[in-house]
Amino acid sequence: MTRKRNVVADRRRRRMITILWTAVLAIGTIILIYKEMTAVLYILATVGVTALLLVVAMADLAHAERLTNDPRGSLIGLLHNPAAFTSPVNEVVAWGEDTWP
């Protein structure tokens, strides 16, 4: 029981830390916009995008692909299973077709 409480408390704590970081960054951005410090905003945006690209580049996507390489869940598996594309609907109506006069 205490283990479950610890897990829930950890999730709540991590969520609050995330919300706090988001609020601090939003307030910082608003202050920089108000003070018209666009050069600093530009540099911060460039550094942020670079950090995001580095995180994606360092991610072990090949290993994750090997773990999820199940033919039943992949697109090729769906293409080989014609029952996956059957629909219980007898008539398909195009978007906006019912609004024509």
C-alpha cells in the first residue's frame, strides 16, 4: 500500500515540477517580450531547438524499432490482413456532403 502511495506521490511531484518549469519559462518569455529583448529570445529559441535536435539524435530509435517489430502491429501486417480494413458502415458519406442543398 505504501508502495502505491509513493508511486502516486512521485508522479504528482514530477507533474508539479513540470508545471513549475513551464510557468517559469512562460513568465521569462513574457518578460523578455515586454522588455523587447528579441535578440535574447532569438538566441534562447536557437539553443532550445538545438537541444531538442540533440535529444532526438541521441535517442536509441533503432533499439526501439527492434522491440516493436511485430508484424501484427506494423503497417505491413495490416496490409496483409484485409479484414483490418473492413468497416461495419454500409454507406460512407464524404465530408460536407450532407450540407449541400
